[in-house]
Amino acid sequence: MALAAATPLAHHFTVYSVNRRRGLSPGESMSDIAGHLVNAIEHDVGQPVFLQGTSTGGSVVLQLAVDRPDLVRRLVVVASAYRLGDEGRRLQAEMARLVRSGDTGAALAQMMTSALVPPALRGPLRPLARLAVRPMVPADPSDMQITLDAEDLFDVEADLPRITAPTLVIGGAKDVFYSRELFEGTAAGVQDGRAHIFEDWGHMRTSGSRVTVNLCLGFMLGSSPVHLDA
């Protein structure tokens, strides 16, 4: 999925597709996690970047843009906002509980079903989801646990005005982790922001759609603010 999203961008940019650093220390905050990416930008790129983050990655790039606005030329936040919604926080708290109990497969299955299917079908489909996520279960879930804990505390609403880069927030009105108000509030809180909301899309469709990639590309290539509703 990450490579599919990166391919259209690679026709116009040098693309670095990154995940969190391995071997996180217990208690690391979202600012700490974003700091690892700051180090990579400073040492490996050496100049301000066009930055895009999806889901938890959106939390990371928002934190980075708050902490180091000088490193961001343009910012795209996909299926993410300045904090989790109430339902998103509840779901991730349950995921964190399952990871702590040693059942990481159940945690990933819950995330998949919550993001993809209606509430009435989540229970019946969860056994199938557990089979689907089996290849993704890490041998050591410590980094996942630390990241879940960091995102539970993550809230940069008050710091959004520090973000100076032109910013595009892309969200789905049916996202179970975030609300329309959070997407729009994120765009409104930065100095130069706009939001595009897909009315019938949820978390996974917004995260993985080629339409989302094309919106991101158009925004990054644009030299002036994009008017998505024109």
C-alpha cells in the first residue's frame, strides 16, 4: 500500500517512505517519535521537505510540523487530526489492552474490522480478520504498544498555529477514529490550511485510495492554495 501511494509522487519527487524507528524506549511521546524523523530529515535530506502522513503517521507529521515548522514546505495529513476522536480513543485503548495482554493478533483484527465494516458485522467477521492479519503480527509488539500510548495522549490543538506550511487535511466523514469536526478543526487551526472531506468514505478508503494520492500530488505541486471545491 505504501509503495502504491508513493509511485505517482515519485514521478515528480524523491520519495522517502518511512515508518517509526524500531526499538522505541518506554514512555516515548509523539514528540519523541517525531524527533526521530526530524533527525532523518536533517541528516539524510538536509533541507525542508514536502511531508505527508496517514493515520498515526498523520499524528507524527503534525507533531513534527509543530515542533520544527522550518523543516516543512507543504504538509498533507490523511485520515488523521490534531487528536483522536472519542470513539477512536476508545478503540485504541482496547487495542492497547489486548497488546499488553499478549494478544496482538486480536488487537490488529479489531483495528481492521473497526476501520472497514459496520458495527453489526465486526464481531462475526473478527475471526476471519485474525487470519488475515496473522502475517502482520510482530514478534515483539513493544513499539506498537509505545506508539498506541503516545497517540492516546497526543493533542496539538493549542499548538496548531505554529504550523506555517500550507496544509491539506484529507478525511472521510465516516471515519470511526476521527470526526469531520476534527478534520476541519485541524485545517482551521494551522496558519494556511484547508480540508477535503469525502462524505461516504471511512478510515481505510481515505487512507488507501488513488484519489487521495492524486489530491496529495496536486497540492504538493501547486504553487498557490488549492481550491478543491471549484
